[in-house]
Amino acid sequence: MNMRHLSQFFCLLLSLALAHFSVPVSAQGISEEAEISKILQATQTAAKRLNYSGTFVYQQGNQIRTSRITHAFDAEGEAEKLEILDGKPREYIRRNGEVSCYLPDAKLIQIEKNLTQEEFPALLSENASLLPQSYFIKKAQISRVAGAECQVLSLQPKDGLRYGFRLCVEKNSNLLLGIQTLNARQEVIEQIAFTQINIGEIDKTRIKPSYAGTNSWKTEYLTVKANVNSGWSVKTLPAGYKKTLETRRFIPMSGSAADADNGVSRLNEVVQMMFSDGLSTFSVFIEPNSGDRTEGSLQQGAMTITGKRHGDYWITVVGEVPAAAIKQVVSSIQSKK
């Protein structure tokens, strides 16, 4: 998960698993199934509708990033500020579907619309109800994160097309406080967790840029068309995943000096298709094949990135899913064109 993205926090239980083998389901199993389903639904809602602020740490392989989040919800909808505390300073302010990225070094504001939230702690997508198709889910131990008591939920994958997870859900608010990603050997390969969290009333004036003089900064409007039908598809989609978003982005390209002198701005069209099983996600990016690129794959923590030529186009598949899922996707991308 990263800042594109991180990026953006279900219910096959023992009773259903037993039913598959024609074993009677106990009343206790039904009770646990209902309880876990209720927790997951509440967790999905809490990240969007609660007021909270805190600092969280994201560890991916040997890389660590610290961020601070302030989130508010009222009659006008959601507002959120995400500050990246490591490396070059930058912050993101989201108001419903519009995200403004503030880059103080360049004195630049980049604005995108028609975006969906996929950052911690709002990781559970609208497809969360599909999770029982792909995971065995059960309650685990009680734990603590950032001084708050939380219920741990264990999600074990049914196949090799997704990782396992441990979710830590705050017992009173149902806000997701931490998540660990596990490989097939049950090793933690990625994790995110709050180190400090306040849940309840917040100062909404904090959801403003931290930098002075932003009125004089340059503003770029990044064109994003949502809900498009590009003609591209994944013919053999890994089991359990559904397409959740398809957009067409127009990204400014570096043109010639003559173009710059004439005020000509060239745009590179990029199609993005996002897929999710309710928790695990991957994206397919399709753009014209330009320049000398090398096909291949890269893995960092749970993140896998693969690039490949497809006729006159370049395909990039990015996701926090095992290499087997990425390979299946790459080999089955096709266009109706």
C-alpha cells in the first residue's frame, strides 16, 4: 500500500465451512458468524463516519513510513487530511471525491476528482461482503494498539491468489487500528498500525493546508474520467475479485522546447482498472508504449509490480497480492479494439 494509494481497511465462518461437509451447524457457530459479520460491517462504516485523528506507521519490507491523519464527518460528507511525515514534505486533503495534493518544494497543488478512498484505516471496500468466498474468518485474541483494546480477526485465504490478514478492531468504536499481511508461511510481510489515536470530537480547522501562502502556488487539475468503458478487460480474473473502478486519466507529458514555447501541453492517456475481493486489491494500468522499457517484475513486501508490452501499449499491474495472481492477470488482459 502506498500513497497512490496505500492502498485505499467478510464472513465465512466455521458454521459455513462445516455446512459444506454436511455437518450440522451449532447455535454457537451461528452466533459467532453473526457477530463477526456485524463487526466487519461496523468497521467498514467507522472509518468513514467517525471523527478521529492519529499517527500511524506503515512498514513494507525494510521500508517504514510515518503518516498523520485527521478525519471528520458531518452533514456535508467526509473531509480528511493525510500528512506524510518522512522524506519530502507533502500532504493530501480529501473532501468527498476530490483530493488535493500539496507539494511545498515545488509550490504546487495537484487536484484530482472522482477518486475513492483506499487508505488506512478505510481499507475495507464495498465488496467486503464477498470476503467469505475467499477467506476463512474467525475471531482471535484480544490485543492492544496505541493503548486501545482491540479484537483481532484472522482471515486465512482459501487459495494462493491472496495473502492472509490479521485485523485489529477497536472494541468500542470498531475503527481499524492495525492490519498485518501474512504470507503462506504465516510471516508478517507488511503491516500498518496507529501509534497514537484520538477518536471523537476533533478540531476541523486542522483539515487545512499546513503551509502558508498556498493561494500563490501553481494549481494543476489532473483530469480523471470515472466509470468509463475502455474496451480493455481481464479475461481470466482471479477467483473472488471484482472490478470496482475503471478510470481514464490524462497525465501531462514532457514535450519539446517548441511545444513549451507555444504553450502546448501534451497529455498521456492512461486507463486504470481496479479490482478487489473486499480487502486485497490490484490495479491494471494501460498506456501507449513509448520509450525504451524493460519488461519484468518487482516485489517489495506484499507489493508486486509487473510491466509488459501488449502490442502498441504498455501494461503495468500493481497490487498487494501474490505473484501468482499478478501473473494470471497479466497473461489474460485483452482489448476489444
